[in-house]
Amino acid sequence: MDQRGGCVAGNIGAFVAAGRDHSCSTRPAGAFVILNIPADGTHPDLEKAVIPAFFSIGSDIQGLIDYMIALGPGEQLSAPLLTAWSSLVLNRLADNTPAQDRVEIGLRRAVAFMTRRFADTIRVADIAKAAGMSPTGLHAAFQQRRSSTPYAQLMTLRLDAAERLLADPRLSIAEVALRTGHADQSALTRVMQRERGSTPADFRRRVLGSLKGNA
């Protein structure tokens, strides 16, 4: 939406305001509940609400979605029931606390961005922009909600990826370092020794040794 992306899955929904530029794609097996809302003042409470583009689906809205999913193949709600169902969904959307929603959605977007781009040279400012937050707000949100920092999260993602790649003996340690966002083999060794208590070479020997033992 407006050149900013997100994922609609699990407990994440999307709200497309009238006139907003948007596009989407899905796997062939994807299933969605889509509710078209007239932009004509029919729902004044909704128009006053500040609903983020991507929002958390609470248990109240999830229950309504589950009701729709429970319908049999080809089964449809009668017009009165559909009107009642739609009104309940819109009422809950309007009543949700948008500030809390935006913080959580921002954190998830930040983690998704880092997961996609951990091999690149990215700054906290880049992560904050992807999350739709200021760098200061992003840092505070990570500390309050995750007891961590954006940099610590990025470092964890990079080290987790490095450990996965070290299990492949075809890759040199230098190549693993570059593929996981580390400047060189020495940088990976320093960070891994400090954070995981092991060098890349030691970790590889242990992993490959255990694989041989299980063969």
C-alpha cells in the first residue's frame, strides 16, 4: 500500500483506505475474508478511527472470522446475517486501540525487514523506515515489547543464519560471513565468539561431527 508492504496472515489483517494505491499477491491455496466498505459516511465511527494499514486481529474479530470459515462449501449468509456480521467486524475495528496496534505491527514489520535483508548493510534508520516508525520510537518499542534492541535482533538473525550455513561443508567460513551480513571471516569470528561462545570453525566441527555420528 502506497509502496509499503506487509503480510496478511495468521493474526494480521489489512485495512485499505479509500483511494489508497495498493496491490497484492497470494499463493493459489490462499483464502481470505474481504469486506468492502462504502466510503459514503455509512460508518461514521469507522471514519473517525485511526486504523493502521496492517493491524493485529484480536480474539473478538478472530471469532467472527472463524464463524465465516465454518460455513460449508458454497454456503452463504443471508443478507440480514451478513449485515449483522459486517457491523460487528467494523465496530470492533473502530474500537481497537490503534496506538498499541501500530507499535506491534511496526515491530513485526521491522523483524520481517531484517529477516529479508540481514545479509545487506542496513542501518537502524533503514529498519525504522520499513517499520513506519522513528529510530527513537523503534528502539523504545523493542526495549518495551521485546526486552531487546533492533541491533541485537539483527545480530541474532545473522548469527542464526551463519550457524545454518556452517552446517554446509561446501561453503567456506569466509563465504558464510559475507552471506550473513558480516564484513569478513574475522568479524564473524569475533561476534560469534562473543555472543555464542564458539568460533565458526569450532561450531562447524561439532555440527559435522554430530551428523557423522548419526549417519
